[in-house]
Amino acid sequence: MASLRNRPWWLGLAVLFLGGVCFHASTQLAATAQYAAIGPGMFVAAVGVGLMVLGVMLLVQIARGETFEPLDAENAAADQSMDRRAFFTALLAVVLPTLTIELLGLPATAMLSFMLVARSFGSRRVLPDLLAGLVLGVVSWLLFSWLGLQLGGFFPLAGL
């Protein structure tokens, strides 16, 4: 019984919970769209169902006693602690768009997020990372605009 308590049940339950949240959120979005047979709600529902299936599979693996140790091919050291600075930098890159996309627009937000993710992976080249993020953001904004999808202004702070 003690070995059952030492297993990471929380991990499988967390994935299952996140899948449930996504699936529940999909009920607030249209499953179909006027211009296409598949709407945004369909994708969110599919992600939710996929996460719930993966959560159940993970719980089954945990119940069977599978250990979750890094493999040699992963090039990771099991005894090394997490790099908190890199983790929180990547977390900031994920949260940043929710705070800035309406004010700065997609290209500038993508530029900043890309630079932060690159930095969390060890890059110290700020200007090339900002430029790469800006190019990806501009191309994405133009592509979505060409498809007829509105992502907001190009750079709302400047009135564009």
C-alpha cells in the first residue's frame, strides 16, 4: 500500500483535469463556422478529449507501476534540479500574450514571447531572437488576414 502512495497520481489527474477544462471551455465556442464546416469549438473539444484520453492512459501506467525516469536519448540528468530561471522565463513568455496582444498586436507580442522562450532555452542573442519573433509574428498576422481572420490591429498602440 505504501508503494501506491509514492506514485505521481497527481500528474495523471492534472492532465485529466486540464482535458476536462478544455472540453468544458469548448461548449462556449461555436462548433461550426459560417465559412467552414469546422469551427473553433471543434478544435478545443478535440484537444480536451485528447488530453482526457492521455490522462487516463497516464493513470493506467502509474497504476501498473511504471517509473518515469529520463532515458539516455533524452540527454537529461535525473539528479539535477529544475532550472527555475528558465522555467519562469518560459512561463512569462506564455502569459505575456494574454496581457499584451490587445495593446501591442500580434507581431510585437510574438516578437517578445519568441525572445523569452529562446532565452529560456539558453540563447543570449537578444536582437536576432527579437527579429526572428517579429518576422514570425508579421508572417502569421499577414497569413491570417489573407485568410479573412481578424487578429486585431497590426500595432494598435500606434494606431495600425
